[in-house]
Amino acid sequence: MSRKVTLAEASAKSGVRHVLGLSGGKDSAALAIYIRDKYPALHDKIEYFFTDTGAELAEVYEFLDRLEAFLGKKIERLSSGKDFDHWLSVYNGFLPSAKQRWCTREMKLKPFERFVGNDPVISYIGIRADEDREGYISHKETIEAAFPFMEDGIVREDVFRILEESVGIPAYYEWRSRSGCYFCFFQRQGEWLGLKRRHPELFEKAKEYENRPRERYDWESGKGDGGGIGYTWSSRGDLDYLVERAIAREQAEGVITSTKHQTWQNMLAADDGDDESCAICHL
């Protein structure tokens, strides 16, 4: 397991690479801006990167372009070299889930570890001081982790202040509480409804994955029906059901779901504590 280092220790190290992974989300972006402004010598050393699954929202790419211009440094775009459909076939059509996060492993973590290779590396991670979680730390002995926000006492309100005073808040926070793929299985019911309203074509693509016919092979019976287990994005039901539930809640409780009338503060009110989500995607 890689160990944690302080900013002072990180700055004093020689012969190491400094990297900061950007997800298109609020915390990693704010961390990059914070380091640029408060630790310019460190900013000069850092390699910024984004691991692209090819299934990100257009708003994520737009935000990354703004961030890259503001930082004045290139954000390296990494990928697995294969699209989601390829990896889906490798995993026999079984959609990823909270318990089977093959998408994170194949499309995020492995490209990152190829990017750093066997070089000694310090990875800067945007976990805030008001969070009680560790986030993703590589098991490679050559990678150490630094947590500037935790060390400097930066909390969520500070993160949004940093963004509002620089590149702005990512547009998807008007209806979504996290970055990541458009079909991310960690989305709440209201966020699936938001996807349907904001990006109906992507919602339909996500439904197509649920509705694909599947086959399985058995040594005794040969080819047969693959069944439906593991073939919805949520264990609570298919996407049409989740959206119906979100609309019913909206109508019953008067909740304004996934519209521009919500502030980012309200949209993210329940964001903290969602510590089972893929940290490397959502920071």
C-alpha cells in the first residue's frame, strides 16, 4: 500500500513525478486551481491528467477545456484504448455495478497505472477536510499520496468559492451531483430523470444496454438465454421504472428535480457521505 506524504515532504522530494488526476468534477478541479495559486512551484512540477472512458457528458469536456486554459498547462488525456462496448463484451455483457466496478478498473485505474509506470510518483488527491474517506490510493509501492485540502483545512464551501472565482461551476451540477459516465450506476433516481430531460439521446442509449438480448454458454445445454440478472444499471429496477419513481416523487412532494431552479448547494446537499462511489471518477 502506498503511503501518505505531507506537502512539505512532497516538495522536498527529488527524482519523483507529481501527478494530479482530474475527473471533470468539482474537487479535483478546485485542487488544481488551489495548487496553482498557493503552491506555484509545485504547480510547475505537476502533470495533470484526465482518464477518458469515451462516455463522459459533453459538459465534462467543456469544463476540462476551460480548466486547461486557466491552468496554463496541458491536461493529458488517457484512455484504455478500447471503448465501453469492448469491455462490456469482455465481461460477457454484465453491466458494471457498485459491487462489480470493472469499468473503473479497466477504463480508469489501469490507464492511470500505465501512465505512471514504475516511476516514483506523488499523486495529489482532492479529498476535503470535511470528508471522512480515503479515496483511491494505488497499491503500487512507487506511488505516494498527498492530500492538500485535508492538510490545509479546505472544506466544501471553499471548493465552490475557488471555482466561482475562476473557471465557474461545471454545468452538470445544475442537475447532477457527480462527474462520471452518463450511465454511471451511482446516479440517483432524480439524476436519471435529469439525464432523460437534458440528454434524451444518452438516456435512450443507456436503456439500450439494459434491453440488449444476451446469451450464455453451458457445457451441457450449449447456447441459451442469458437471463436478466446483472443487466440493469440499478438493482432497484430498470431505467423506465427509476424515472417513473422520480417523477412520482416530484409530483407528490413538489420537489424540483434536475432543473436549473435548483442551486448547486441544494443539488449537492446529500453529496457527502456517498463514499461508496468510485473516487477516481468523482473527485
